[in-house]
Amino acid sequence: MSDDFEDVLHAVGPRLRALRRQRGMTLADVAAATGVSESTLSRLESGQRRASLELLLPLARTYGVPLDDLVGAPRTGDPRIHLTPIRRHGMTFVPLSRRPGGMQAYKMIIPGTGRPPVPDHRTHEGHEWLYVLHGNLRLVLGEHDLVLPPGEAAEFDTTVPHWLGSADGKAVELLILFGRQGERAHLRARAR
């Protein structure tokens, strides 16, 4: 077998692990969604089991990516970037960054519901920076209840109970930079 082929096979495991972590899923979550056992998934991710089409197809469906992305096949001909939306908690997240770990960038779309929703506070590890593109975002952060119109930004530690939603029941679009390990966005301004 050629060295190139072996290199491709060895890269599948880390790519699967990175995709699972980007989606915020556990091995148990993926096992439930795909029907592939947790032990098989763990061995695939660690490189102890060779990937097969039978295993990769349900994983590609679960992660919402083309099979080519799982094996690292080069894109051919089409220069467009193919972004695969993720849907969580009634919102859509479009990943704008592809590298595993570190700061991640997303476009977040909160659909219009006709009326402002009731906040449901959440906490998780990390640090978030957001910028409102369209609509009026309601950000409930600890004891603060803020409305951010287009052009406003916020930065916060996600271990503080927080909630993001529409302030007026209309759709909201925003950009999010998220660091799972507490990485922060650093803004630098030049003096004029």
C-alpha cells in the first residue's frame, strides 16, 4: 500500500474526533445517532480501527458533511466554500472556520417567532464574542438584560448564565467568535 494512502487513513481518526467536538457531541451521542458502537467510534478516532465505507457513511450523515471531508479528499474544480449549517435549540449556526480547536467563528441565525421568546439560561465552558448583523438581539447575561441593535458587539465568559434571543420576535443574524478553552478575541485600535 502506498504511503499516501496510509497517510489518508491515519488522518481520518483525528478528523472524526475534531468534527465530533465541533458539533459538541459525545461518543454516546454519535453512537445513538449512527448505530455504531461507542467502542468502535473510539477506536476509529484513535486510529486503532481502519475506516470503512460502512462506518463513514452514517458518520458523514450525522455530522452533515460530504464523505470527502471525512477522508480529506481534495476538492476539485469548484472554488466555492461549502458551509454546512448546524441546527441547535431552534437556531442555525453556520461554521465559518474549519480548523479544529482554538477560536471558532460562526454566523448565527435566530428565526423570527412573531413574539419575543422566554429566556432559558445556559452555561458552558468558554468565552464568546458576538456582533449583531441584522435585527435586535436580546442578551440576558447574569443580572443584565440588554438589547443590542445591528452594529453592536458584546463579549462574555460563557460560564456566566446567559441567553441569546430576539428582542422583538423578528429574525436576528449575528457573528460569533467562540473559544471553548476561554480564548478571548483581542481587539486592537490604532491611535489616529
